[in-house]
Amino acid sequence: MNRQHVALLGAALRCVGRASLICSAALVLNACTQMPAQIVEGPVSASTGAFALPNDATNPAWHAVNIRFKTPTTYTSATVAGEPCIRAVARGAWSLWVATVPPQFAQASTLSWRWHVPALVAEADAATPGKDDAAVRVVISFKGDRSKLDAAERATMSMAKAIGGNELPFAAIQYVWDEKDAPENIHPNANTSRIKKLIARSGPAGLGSWQSFSRDVRADFRRAFPGEEPGEIESIGLMTDTDSLGGATEACYADIVLK
């Protein structure tokens, strides 16, 4: 992801002037947060009461979020190291694989997942615009009161809805594996303060094997957006991208559970 790319969550052409910048940011944000008209209620674990997403890219709980003029990342069902998963492959590509969170889980607090990464993106750096591609990201989006945002953020959101017809999330956190940055560091997106990148893992240790994570997303929200309280959870997304540096990467995601 570069300075012209947002992501929960996106990408847009370089523009000149404030109005054009808002327009491009809106296009980007819309692509990152496009939601289906109907929530799929299927992937709920009766035994735990958790929202347990399937390790199957073809399940209707998941849908693709692409952006025009960008090669999409491919998300397919696979088995890696004996584990069923969703495999993402990006070759100079960008897109999201998203699941909408049903209302009964909108106040949940714990997000867990596993990912398997053969290698990190060469020269990628989550803290540097223009170099912030990532082999893996898990993205969680929140609802909130947009009237409390400043005029610039509200204008970006309004323009995005007018162009794309979809509401943007009030806020989003991307959990990222980065080669260089320290764990728990948080970085803002270059185009909007409403999307933050949180370093969930750093360095090469663990590459080539399944890694497990569990996050208190509400505590993370308070760190990422100081002075704010988290609202309802809107969606969970997977994102593997190499559109900024143009390289190739792949990763697998599995056992994504919200409770």
C-alpha cells in the first residue's frame, strides 16, 4: 500500500488539489469497505456462541472487495501443512476478502486467527508510505458517530458514498506482519486517520509455519484512536497486497473467530 492506497484497505490515482485528493481517497476507501446487501448468518459456532468464519474461500460468508484498475489478489480454498485455509496470492495486486459481522456479534471483543506465511514482502515497510505492502493483514472495521469527525474526514466519507454508494467504516485496524517494525507499533494510513496499522508480528521468526493470534480489539481500538470508545464491529477482512512494490507474495489464513 502506498500514499495513494488506503486499506482496511485501497488505491487511487495521484490527484492535484484538495478536491481531487478527497475524491481519490474516497474511491480508495469505498473499495476497502464495500459490503454486501445481505448479512450471511451461517458461520456461527453453536457450541461456543462465537462468530467462526469458514476456512473456505467459496463460502457465501466471504465476498471480494476489488478496486477498478487494480489487479486483484486471488483468494482460494487450500490446504497448507495439513490445515484447511484461505490462500491469498498477490502478484502486483490488491484486494480484500471480507465478511460482514452479524448484529449479535457487533459488541464482541476478542478476535483470533491463524496465518501461514512462507516469506514476507521484500523491502516492504509498514511505516513508510509507498512501501507498505504486506503478505498478511487481518482488518477489523468499526461503526461510529461520523458527526464527531472533522470536516475533512466527513467530506472524504461523503464523497466516497456518493461515488461508490457504500458507507465507509467509521474506523478500522489492520493487524500486520512486518519484517522491520517493532511489535505493537501503530501507524496511521497516509490518506486517512481513520485507518491504523498495528504490528501484530515482526521479523522472520515463524515464517513457513502456522502462527496463532488473539487480540482484544476494543483495547486495541483505544490505543489506535486515543480518547475514543469503540463502537459496533462492522466487518472482518483479509488482505494480501503487493501493488506498491510490484512483487509477488502469498499467505494462508485460517480459524478466524470473533467472540
